[in-house]
Amino acid sequence: MAARLLPALRFVIKGSLAGAAVYVAYDQGLLGSGTQGAEALQKAQAALPPAIQEWTSYIGWELPATPKIDFSPSDFWNKGVQTVMSALSVAPTRACDYTVEGWKYVKDLVK
């Protein structure tokens, strides 16, 4: 009986943790627009250094100072999306070109 319940219980626990992770990401604005993601990053940058400092003092470790990151994630996100869409738009043409080159290569090998 316990052997049958253990996998089901494990599945329920893993599903609950995954659902909680998605909920927290949605609640913090990470699944929203680029500006919401940038705001979430700024909140994290403001909250993480004090939390890390508290834990390091609790454990007794000393870490170097955190570097200041000054960039807009939404700009990089938009650039990444544009790059991917550009690559996808030329993919059929490139595939056709590579196919023609491949056939030429095979024909040259057969001769």
C-alpha cells in the first residue's frame, strides 16, 4: 500500500512546488511585460544585498562587494526577440540555399 502511495505523494509535492514557483514568478511580475520584468529586477537588486549580508554574517563568511549592474533588461530582451525573429524569417531561404549546395556537393562526388 505504501509503495503505491509514495510515487503519488512525490508527484503531488513536486507539482505543488512547480505551481508555487510559477505563482511567485507571476506575482513578482516576471511573466509580464519587459517593464514589469525590469521593475522586478530593480526590486531584487534592492532586496538581495541586505539579505546576502545577513546570511553571510550569520554563517561567518565574508564575500566581496556585489558589482553594480546598470543595464536595461527590456532592451536586451527586445534585442534577443528581434534576433530570433530575424533568424526565423530567413530560415527557409537559408535552408533552400544549403539544400542546393548539398545537392551540388553530392553530384560532384558521384561524377
